[in-house]
Amino acid sequence: MVKNHKNDNTAFSSENINKKTKTRQKSTSDIEALVFCKQKKAFKRDNLKNDNIEIQNNLDNNDKDSKAIDAKNTSVDNFATKDTSANYNQDILKENFDSATLSNSKEEDKLDDEAKDEALDKLLNTEKSKPNSKKRKHKKKSIKQKTTLSHKLKVLSVLTVLGIFTGSGLGVWYFNTNLKSPDYSSLSAENYIKPISQVLSENFNISSDKQENWLDYVGNATPDTLSHVDNVLLSIHNASLADNYLFTGNGKAVSMGIAQTIYSQRRHIDDIYTFESISTGTISVANLDIYKNDKKNGNEIKLYTGKKISQRNADWYYNKTISTDEYQNMTGGLPDKVTPYIISEKTVTSSTMTKDDNGNYVITFILDPMTSVLNYYKEVRRTGGLEADPQFNSVKLIATIDSKWNLITTEVFEVYKAVKFGMGVPCNGNVKIEYNFNLPEVLLPEIKG
């Protein structure tokens, strides 16, 4: 009986070992299934997360973008509830795993849950790190390229509208890489300028020695009896003879929806001429040129740069001193010029003259965009910082004068394009100048340092 009982125990032990072996095999299979399930779920979550990042980087924070991103985030939050079968299987596997460990010896078969999860996480992170790294690098590169393009477009639009006008001109630059830059060097401004001595001689038979007192010899002549060109040239000549003057300009230029306001003042006191220009907007720029017409001691022009810039004011600080020849090579004229445009029969393509309600004469010119700017394009190139000479599409100038050929206002409209960073941008600008002569007092700009 003892022997038979021993055999029964042996049989029972063998059967128990077989059960344990099967239980361990099942546990191993359960763990593998848990790993696969967790990998699958993590992979789906990772894809949704990457999609959400891409949406956030490419949309521009408007209401539609927010809704799209919220929808994507909601899909991530609801993923766990939607993937019910995976969660159910995972719970079953965990229960089987716990059961298997309880039926085995504590020293050999018990697994630490935290250690298991850590091992699984490391495994999953190792598998997905390489492709995600490549995606992140690709996205960073794409974002950088988009940011660089956006920055260039913004800088281009700001630079396009930042040209500072000289006199009655609006100094805005344009050069077109798709077309050849204008060959201004083949044209001489002298061939298109009509001398004031010619105007006085043809209309009033006045000799050059009487040019300063020319109004004493006009007789019964009025602007109605003279040509449109001669009327404006006489008004410009009259302005240059004033003891002092103050010309104030206000305007703006718009490119790609970005506007810059432009303000200028041109002053004349004794033998000193100043020209200050201020442009404000996305970028603010201010310059002041002071010219002292002193032939005895040598002519020179001092250049100043503005700081603490507002729409009509700036603190002026000394930059450098240059000769008049250097200044003319840089800008095309001196600060004592009334207008930078050349107005003559050779540069005017059409003109009209009417009277306003105050009896003043309003003369409108359509100017040739090439020959009328021969003394102006250098100033445009200077203020624009261009690598090539500018080219204007159209220039329209409206001058208002009284019956004694005094300038009241001029207004200029220009259409032009600019090419910067290899991109062409259209631009429109206008400026209106008001003229005041022989004032009781004209103050020079205050110099800070």
C-alpha cells in the first residue's frame, strides 16, 4: 500500500509539473501578446501626436485652425475609449499573467510590474526613435524654410516702401531682374533741362542779369498766357529766390499691404539749406542733410542720423561730412533744389491746366518715367540701398500755383516695382508738399550730438 501511494504521488507530481510548464508557456505567450498590443497602441498614439504637431506648425492660429487642432486633440483623447478591443484583451492578459505568477514559486516566477513596464517602454522607444527623429528633422527644416521665406517677404515689403522722397519726389526704389536695368548713363540730364534764362527770354525778353527781378518785367502776362511747362519752371525759379522757406511733405507708400508714412521738411535760412526725411511704420528711418553754401571757405554737406524716431520728429546725431561732389554723385543734386524732377517739353508726355475755387492754377503733368528722373534715380538708389538703378513705371505731378507764380503745393504719384531677394513686388506711393516763403522765422533742426 505504501508503494502504491508513492507511485500515486509521483504521478501527481509529474502531472503538476506539466501543468506548470503549460502555464508558463501560456504566460510567455500572454506577455508577447501584451507587448504587441502595447506597441500597436503606442504606434497609433505616436502617429496621431505627429499629425497634431504638423497641424499646429502649418496653421496660422485663426478660428478654423483652432477647431482643426481641437478636433485632432479630441481624437487623441478619445483614442483609449475607441480602441475597446485592445483594452479588453490587455485586461485579460494582465489577469492571466497574475494568475500564472501566483501558481509558480515566488522566487523564480514573480515579475515586478514596474520593471516590466519600464522594459516594454524602452523596447518601444528604441523601435520608434529613428523614424521619429527623421520626421522631426524634416519638419524642423520645413518650418525653418517657411520662416525664412516669410521673413524675406516681410523685409522686402518694408524695404520697398521705405524710400524717402527728395523735394517733391517720393524716393522709392525699383529694379527688375527680369528686365535690364535702365541705362541712365547713356542719357545726359542737361539735354532735357530747359534753362530758366530761356524761359524768361522767350516769354518776357528778359536778359540773364535781370533774372532775380524778373517779375518787374512780366507786364500783363498771367499763367493763362504761358505754357504749362513755363508756368511751373517760373514758379520753381521764384521759390529759389526767397529769403527763406519751409517746405513740408506728407505721404505714404504701400507694398504688399504694408504702409509706411513719410514726412519731410526742407528749410532755407541765409546760406544754409537743410533736408530732413522721416519714414515710420514697420521700420523707422530718419536722415538729415545740412548744406552750407559757402564758396569762399569750401562747400560741404554734413549728414546726420535720426534716433528716437516718431512720425514728425527725431533726435539728430552726426554721422559724417562729405563734399558737394560726393553728395551729387550719391543723390543726383544738392539739398537746395526745389524738386528733383526734370520738367520740360522733352520730359512731359501730356499736361492739363485748370483753376480751383480759389482762382489758383492746377497744372497736371504726366512725365516720362525715364528722362524726368535723371536727377532723381540716384537718390532713390541711395535711400533704397539697391544693387541696381531703379526704374519707374509712371510719374504724375500736380502743381498748384497762384497768379504770381508762387508755388502753393505739389503732389506726386508714382507706380513702381522693387526686386529684392530675387522677388518682384509692385508698389504705389504719393506725397504732397506745401510751400511757405519769406516767413518771419525759420528754425534749423536741433542737433543732439
